[in-house]
Amino acid sequence: MIGNDIHKFASQLWPLNRSLTGEGLRETLKQISKHLPNLSIKSVKSGTKVFDWIVPPEWYVSEAYIIDPNGKKICDFTTNNLHLVGYSMPLNKKISLKELQKHLHSVPENRDAIPYVTSYYEKRWGFCLSQNQRESLKEGEYNVVINSKIFSGKLNYGELILPGKVDKEIFISTYICHPSMANNELSGPTVTTYLAKWLKELPNRYYTYRIIFIPETIGSITYLSSNLKHLKNKVIAGFNVSCVGDERSYSYLPSRNGNTISDKVAKHVLKWIAPNYKCYSWLERGSDERQYCAPGIDLPIASILRTKYGEYPEYHTSLDDLKNVVTPKGLNGGYWALRKALELLDKNKNYKNNILCEPQLVKRGFYPKVSSKKSQDDLKVIKNFLSFCDGEHTLLDIAEKINLPAWELYEFVEKLVSQKVISEI
């Protein structure tokens, strides 16, 4: 089961302190490139204007912790990188508990969880801890230590382009900017890495595949600002890959258009592998689809997910882990859902009969020597498929009309083409 390999890779990436910028993000890209040697790692300088945004400064942390009145070290960044508010300013100061409380973050309704909190665009500092730990703090003097740097550096992202027979592109995007969380962070890039490994080995890719690993929001905005003209001209479909690692459910989030080929493929795949999948509306968006489908951008990007961000109790906390939330089985399911979708996009051609009326199937070896229910069912499928091969219907259109998973038609289509019964147009 490929989910085991993906889970192992996620475990390797788990300790890294990812953020919008910095060493954790670069190391994540380095680890991904061990699986994808042709991954190109790009950099954009801090301060670069990208549409209405500015590429942020780089953030580096060597250590961060609090010493309580008894001399005990708490909220240690090296123990759990969620303890430190993202982009916290450097500090070395002794303060009272009352003053410290103004800079602490916890989740009262989830008492054992350390929350994920950031302050990318406003200078501040803070620590995160469980509600239980917060309530156990005693009055007295606390020594706060944050050895961090915020400086003019660079934002990094990874790009992999796999050429196909044509230069029209399938676009796949995932983010690598959260610290140690599993479904909301590591499931996306690890599943995408293994999808890219599969695509790389395909002998006859029809479309070109553009795969990017970016920091969320600012990364997609940065990428679009440099590549918009090309993307609008070449991209015909694609997916934003996030939250694909748990076992609880399957979900679908549409593009803003809602009726692109990406949307149709996503719904077709999920209908057959998870009939009770959760269908969200565009109004429930929350990841990089906001940028890819924005007015004036209008890329055909949808999302196939397991349990969607914001829809599970461990979301954006330390409880979103690789044991209780993300599992090999969950990752396996997310991988195969997306793989089936990409495979269908690549095979979704229009076909037209080369023969007027019904073709003579016996002389072409389509009738079995020994009749069985399966062979008769197969013949019915072939005849139903051929009845819609008019050049106006795609493979996906026909699969929907005859109520079958598209992948059950692939072998028949290949044989019909090789026998010159039908032609791809």
C-alpha cells in the first residue's frame, strides 16, 4: 500500500519548522527533491511586489522558551514548534504572569491542544500552550526568551514541469508553510510528491504537468504574478491538494466557475469511490483556490480532499498528528482519488466511430469463444460506448451517460482504437 510510504515520508518532514519563509521550508523542498530530482527550487526576494502584496521578510528561530517562577522551562520551541507564534519578534525579558497572559494562546474548548497561531504581517510575539497548562501557571516572574531574526531574505518554492505530448497543462499545487501538523499540512505535499513520482514514470503522458510546492496564499499570489499569462493560456485543469490524509470522509470543493472539467472529473471520481462524499460550495473555500479562481485569474482549479480544513476538531492544533488523524490508509485513499482524477483528465478524449452502423465485432475478436455473464456485460458496455462515439462526447461524457466509472472503459477504448473501430479526434 503506497500510503505506508507516504506516511513514512510525512514522518520525516514532521519536525521541520515550516513557515512562509526560512530554513524549514527550504529543508522541506530539499527532502522533496530527493524524490523528485528535477524539482526546481526558486527564490523571490523579500520586498518584491506581487499584485497587491509584498513578499515578506525571512524568519529564523534558533530557540524560544519560557522559564516559570520555579525555574522550569515551558513552551519550549524545540519540543514542539507550535509553541511559538509564527514570526514572533526576538525578546529576552522578565515579566509578570499578568503581562505574560496577554501573549499566550490556548483553546478553551480543546483543553489538551496547542493551537497554531501566526502573526505574519504585524510585529508581535507570543506563545501557544494547552488550556490545561495555561490554567496551571502560578503567579510570579517569568523569563521569556525568543532568539529569532526577521530580516530581508527570500521566499522559496518548488516547481516541477513534466512535458507531455501536448503543451496544454494540468496544474497541481500544494502548500508547505505550516509547522508540525499532519492533515492540514503534510498530507498535501507528501501525496503530491508521490503523485509526481507516478506521473514522471508514465510512458505516454498526453498533457504537460506543472506541479508546485509553495507557501499558502503569498506563494500562490507570487507564482501567479510571475506566470499568469502562461497559466491562463496553457492550463486546462488542475487541483489544489490539501487535507488528503485522514480516514473520516472524502470531500469536494468546486472552482468558482463550478463547471470546469476539473469539477466534472472530481465529482465523477468521488461518486464511484465514495458515494457519500461531502460537497462544499465555493463560499466555503479557504486555501489557494481563492487565488487560482479569483476574478481575472479564473483558472479551472478544484479540490478533492479527505476531511476539509476547518471541519475536524484537531484542525490548526497539535492534535492534528500522524497517529490519530492522518494514517497510511487515509493517505492511500487521498492518493488514489487524485490519481484516478489525473488519469481520467489525461485520457478524456473525444472519440468518433470510423464505421457506419454497428461494427462487426465478431471478426475483431470482441465476442468471446465461451459466453458468460461477464462477457455479455462487457459486450453491452462496448455497444453502449460506441453508441455515443459521435465526436461530440468525451470519454467522461460517455461514462456518465452509461453510468460506469470511466476507468472501466480504458481497456475497451484502447482495443477499439487499435482495431481502428474508433478514432481519437
